[in-house]
Amino acid sequence: MNVSDAGCDSGVCSNCDSCRGCHVRRPADVRNIVHLGAVRIAAGIGNDSPPSDIAPLIDHTLLKADASRDELKKLCDEAKKYGFATVCVNPVNVRYCASQLEGSSTKAIAVVGFPLGASLPSAKAFETRQAIRDGAQEIDMVINIAALKAKDYAAVLDDICAVVGVSSKPVKVILETAMLTDDEKIIASTLSKVAGAAFVKTSTGFGPGGATAHDVALMRRIVGTEMGVKASGGIRTTEDAREMINAGATRLGASASVGIVTGIDAKTATSKTKKTGSY
């Protein structure tokens, strides 16, 4: 799909779900539609579901710069014990975690261009290839946020395509939603879909804010049912997790994963700090 040729110039048309070009061409109009209906989208797990049902949706996360081998081993052991979908780590730790998870259903995944998204597309592509060689089964990449805010949508699309194009594994595109307007979230979600990404993701955990139900619902409305939506940042309790799932999230990034699935309120033990790699 060529973004420059997509959509119409006269407003949101009746076949918008087929065309999808309006998401880029007229984001303000689409935002009005989203506001009316997105909050009703849910992923199928209700408010009364046991916390253990949430475990297969969780990317158990450790992204701090000084993560030790003992901490990484604990991360992997917890992921296997509770049945988390993945462990999400920095590329330098992928090989070790993949070896720790061998024989289990839990995957190792890597972040790319993390946490600023300010690497060249070629660097992100190189990082992606190496992470996959080291055992990463999914890639979580950060978009070129500056290009998005400058309305250089071709550069944003090229950046995402550079990773998707070399990845044999599913790619999640991190938007860093706390830095974006709703219109920018709409455009970034659309470009991620055009590029062939598997997921859109809210946050790095190092930015000015984390996931909100509003942002998850907005992203879900834009990408439809064909893509996943990952909520990450500030998810520390079972209630937080359910709120994101009911808004449309199909994956959760969290460092408080054990507390979420055991029903222990991690907010009493973990302050909501910024720029520490704590999801």
C-alpha cells in the first residue's frame, strides 16, 4: 500500500475500514469515530477472570542497563514457572535468556533501537538480525519519534520497514505514546500496519509515561483485529492488567508480572519510577 496514494480528501468515507488511508490523511476525523466506540473493544478476558489467565499474555520484562546474570536467571525461572509468553530483554542478554528458556514454551524477545528510537534504520536492521541469530523470537522496536513529530512519515515508514524487512520473527512497533498526540498515535499505528508489523506497542518504560486504556483502545481501533496491541509501562496489578485487556490489549509488558498473576498488589512495594527500565 502506498501511503501517499491512500484514502480520500473529502473526509472519512463509508468504507473506511477497507480503505484505511484516512487514518493518515485525516486523523482528526478518525479520532472522533474512535472516541465513540473504541473503549468498548476487549480481548475476551473479563473482569472476573482469575489472574492466572493473564499469564500467557505477559512479556516478563527486565531492561535496566545493569541487569545481572542472577536477575536474568530469576526472570527466566519466573517466566517458566508462571507460564508467561516471553521474557523481554536487551539484545546483549538474548542469547543467555534463550539458553535458559530452552525446552519451555516461553520465548526470549529483544528490544531494538531502544529506548530512544534514534538509531539509523540500517543500525536497527543490523541489531534485529543479530538478535534473531542469538535466539530472539520477537522484536520490539522503537520508531523514529522525531521524524513522526516532524511529519516526515516516509522516514517513519522506512524505519519500520527496515526492521520488518529483515525480521523472520514478529515485530512490535513501540510508539512511546506519552510523547504523542492522538493524531500522531493514529498515524504511527497506521504506518506500522502498512509496514507489516505484527503489533503496535505503547511505551518503552523509559519515557514520560506508560500505557493508558485510552491509548490502547485508540490503537486497537486503528489496527483492527489483524494486529496485536501491546500495553506496557505502569502495569503493576491484576486490575491494571485487566483494564488494558478490556481496552483491547493482546499482550502486556510488565516487570511486576509475578504480582499481577498472584494477585499481590505490587504498587505497595514498587514506586512508579521513570527511566529505570521498570515496566
